[in-house]
Amino acid sequence: MKNEKIESCVDACEICAEACETCSTENKGKAGMEYSVALCIACAAACNALIAASKTNSNLDALCKKCEEACNACATECEKHADMKHCKECADACRKCAAECKSMLAEQA
């Protein structure tokens, strides 16, 4: 795998994790937003796991797939609340991160 692909994916993961953390914080305690908060927290965790693993190149394919799935799920949910700026920004960051993960996995195939 090319280092630039990993770096691009890690950059997207860092932006996504930050957006998810902001979104979950903004929505915490709001009625009807529990699922969104849970997905944001899970997505940030998946992104942070991939970032950590990228430093050792260990288990990247499996983590990348999980990260892509978490990002897509989070984006789908946050898009439902795109009238809130933090949800729109989170959904956009998740879509970009999912695309980067998919691209990195395709490079491996």
C-alpha cells in the first residue's frame, strides 16, 4: 500500500473523528438524538483505531473496512439532521472518510 494512500486516509479519519466528537457533544442530552450520538461516538472510535493502527501498519484492512462502515452509518444518520450545522459537517466528514477508506481498500485488492 502506498504511504500517500494511508496518509490521505488518516487525514480524513482525523477530520472525521473531530467532527463526530463535536457532533456528539452538541447533540448529547437532546431528545431524539440518542442514536445519532451513539453513532458519532462509534465512528470517532473507529477512526481513532485506524489512526493508531496506521502507525504500525497492523490490521489496516479490517480496521479500514470497519471505519468505512461506521462512517457510512454515521453519515446516513447525521444527514437526517443536516439542518444543524454540526450534523451537516459531521455527515460531510464521514462521507469523505468512508470514500478514503474505500479507496485505500481498493488499492489493496
